[in-house]
Amino acid sequence: MSHRYRVGQILEMRSSPKISNRVAGPVEVIFCLPHDQGPPLYRVKPLNESVERVVAEADLAPSSATKPTTEDAARPVTIAIVRR
């Protein structure tokens, strides 16, 4: 059985509150893990977290989300300072 999704693809991960603290949301496929038996597994990185997770293919679905560009992520913050 081959992997359905490819590295770099953005997918929607289903939550798993009974098994772990995993929440639903968009993820990026980092690596397709090799397997001989059982379901295909993926190493994914949620777009809103700094950790990587290993999830089964059944817990992933196609998504319309896109990866944030570096322009969006590095947008400068303006702070107004008033001196008295």
C-alpha cells in the first residue's frame, strides 16, 4: 500500500481527544514513514504549533488551507511610544 499524500502537502488533521492532546487543524506533511504492515503513517507539523506528530493516513484529509508565506510570518509590529 502506497502513501496517498506527498511531502509538503497541506492537509486537515482530525482531533483525537480520547487518545492524545492532538487538536484538529491544518498540518504540513514533513515525511512519509516507511511501513510493511498496518496503515501508512506520516510525520506532520501543525501550522499553529512548533511540534511534529506521527499520524495515520485515516486521521488526515485534503485541505484548502495554504502554508503562510514568510511575508505573512515576518510582518513587522509597530509600537507607539509616548513620552511625557
